[in-house]
Amino acid sequence: MIQEINKSLQPQREQLLHHSLYGKITTPQQLQIFMEHHVFAVWDFMSLLTALQQKFTRTTNPWIPVGDPEVRYLINEIVLAEETDINLQGKHQSHFEMYLEAMAAAGADTTRIEDFLLQVTHGTDIFLVIAAIKLPISIKQFLKNTFDIISEGKPHNIAAAFTFGREGLIPDMFSSIIGNVQKNFPDKDLQQFKYYFDRHIELDGDEHGPMAYRMVEKLCEKDLDKWAQAKTTAQKSLESRIALWNGIEQEIAEKTNIKKTV
């Protein structure tokens, strides 16, 4: 069933792997725009992961074992690497924090993501935050799709979004992005940016991707309805990513046009 879903997702995967956005990231300003949008996907990735952690591991007292031990292992292993990986300086840090530092090093503005997280930290309902805060519509739609899946509360759908929309897609997609950036910015110090992408490519391609596929298989097993729902969720997740990429490309074009007319 995994192969069947991947086959059905091939058109969207191809669209993402060869998206025209990558050819538009040719100046420092354009790279900054990309990062200022993409950081929201870096952040909500962790919300998908912790939604699975809450479903399948015990994080409150008193402790009791929950669910399938193999699923627990898969989730805990991924959480360990994503939340406390080794950064460029050899210290433990989450991938999201690495990305914020990479943004600062590249001159990208972190104000939007910081304002957003401030509202989230205050305990405001996530859907109200998304609706009220000033963000590009493509970011809002991407976040809403993620939290619609989480709030629905179906573990196999959360796992499908996480696996097919993130872990199974990231290595190839990120390779396309970083290759283009290296070509256009050979002399610019983007060490932290490249390190973030390299770590994801390494972990997701070699370890987390296969783990995530096994998790989906365990959650769906022989239930055809669950497999059908997982497939639909996976398709929506990729369509949401395509819309996010389209939004970044649009903002790059708009800001480039504004600059040209000044």
C-alpha cells in the first residue's frame, strides 16, 4: 500500500521537485523571502510529530506503557533527533532553532515567526491565531491544513501527513533547493542554512523516512478505509506544500517588480 500511495503522489512530487520557485532564488533578498515563509513549515512539522508523540507515548504521570512498542520507538527516535540534534557548533539544538539561527545569519527577518509564536505561547487557540495574524494566505492555508489534520485526531492521518508530506518528501526536495542555492551563492557564508538542510537530508533519507513508512503500515494494517484516508491526507499535504511554494514564488516576483520600478 505504501508503494501504491507513493505512485499516486508522483505528479505532486514531481511538481515539487521541479518547482519553478528554485530558479527564482538567485539573490540574497530572494533567499530571505524563502526562509521567512519556509520557517513556518519547519515549525509546524514539530506539531505533527508531537501530536503523534501524545497519541503513542506516555508523557504524563503516573506512567504506563501506551500502544505498540515499535511505534513508540519510531516516534521517540524521531523526536530525539528533531528536538535535540547536534548543531554546527556541536551542541544540542532543535532543527527549528537551527533554522532561526540560519535565518539570522542570512539576514532574513524573524519578526513574523516570532510574533506568531508569541501568540501561540499565550495559549490562544491556534486557529484563531492563524486567522487573526497578518501572514501571506499561502502560509495561513499551509498551517490550517496541518492543524486540521491534528485536530481531527486520527493517528493514521497524522502519520500520513507526517510521512508522505514531510519525511518521505524532504530528502529529494531539499536536495533540489540546496543545490540551487549553492550554485547561486557560491561565495556567501550560508553554513548554517546548508547544515540544516544537510541534516534533514541525511536523517530523513537514511533513517526517519523508512521509520515513518513503517509507522503508517502499523497504524493502517489491513484496514482499507484507513489506507484510503491516509492517501487522501497525503495528497492534501502535498497540494498544501505546492500552494506554499507558489506563495513564496509570488512574493519574490512582487518584491522584485517593486524594486525594478523604483
